[in-house]
Amino acid sequence: MVKTFMRMFRRWPPVEAFLMRLLGRFRTWPEDDFDRFVPTPVAPATFELRFMQLHTEGRFDEMWDMIAEDAQRAWGGREMFIRDMPRLGDDTEVIDVQVLDVKVLESWTDIRHERTYSNVAQMVLRYQVRQQWKDWTLDRQVHLIPTAGGWRTLYYPTQMKSSAGSR
């Protein structure tokens, strides 16, 4: 039916051109045009600052979804993560966290866990901590891997737990 309709207007090129332009507005957009409507993923620095804020507040359940799948497997599951996650003592307070440097590396190998990742955000953070009456500063390097719509941190347990029977 549409072909018959269009054949009728091919006799009049200006009318055909007008209809093609009009019908073109109802077609789907090119794939690269959709990028305009995809929300920008959270910046790696913003992600890591949120992760640290949740940690200082003891909201470990919310932190779990921010951890990369490899690290989640190393923790052994959500419940083990919540139970074993290091906590700040009553006499310890994170005063400030600053992002000193952010680089996105094409490739990065985590030698300790024998994994290579692509497009890794490598950041250096400076923590200012107060413990009882003493203030101290700690610089730490963290790595985030990209996921659909954002980032996940490679936050592993400090002591890797071995499986039963393996050494």
C-alpha cells in the first residue's frame, strides 16, 4: 500500500522530495545520535568519594554494589563483606579526602591478583585522618574499572581468604 502511494508521487519529484523529508522525521535516529540522550557516567573521582563517604558512615550494604565482580568474589559474598569490612574506630575520624590525580589507563595489570583490565581509572587520594588527639595524612592509589553506566572499584579484602583444601 505504501509502495503504491509512493509510486503515485514519483511523477512529481518536488512532492516526492517533500514526503521523503517528512517521512524521514519519523524514522529512527542514527546510533551515534543517541549518545546525546545517554546520561554521562559518574566521574571516577566522584564515584570514589561516594564510596569513601559510605565507608565512613558504615553503609557497607550500599558499598557492595560499587565493588567490581572480581573483588566481590574475593570477599566471598555480600554478607561476608559486610561482616569483614574494616571499620573506623570510635576514636578515628576521616577529616577530608582529596583527589590528587586521576588518569585513565588504556590497560592496567593488577599483579597481586593476576588480572589485566582495560580503560582503568587510576587515582591518587589523600586522606586526612584524626585518631584521638593525633592528625595524620595518608596517600593511597586506587583503581576503578568501567561498567555500564559508571565505575566499580577494585576493593579487595586485605587478607585473601584461601579455600578449604587449597594452599
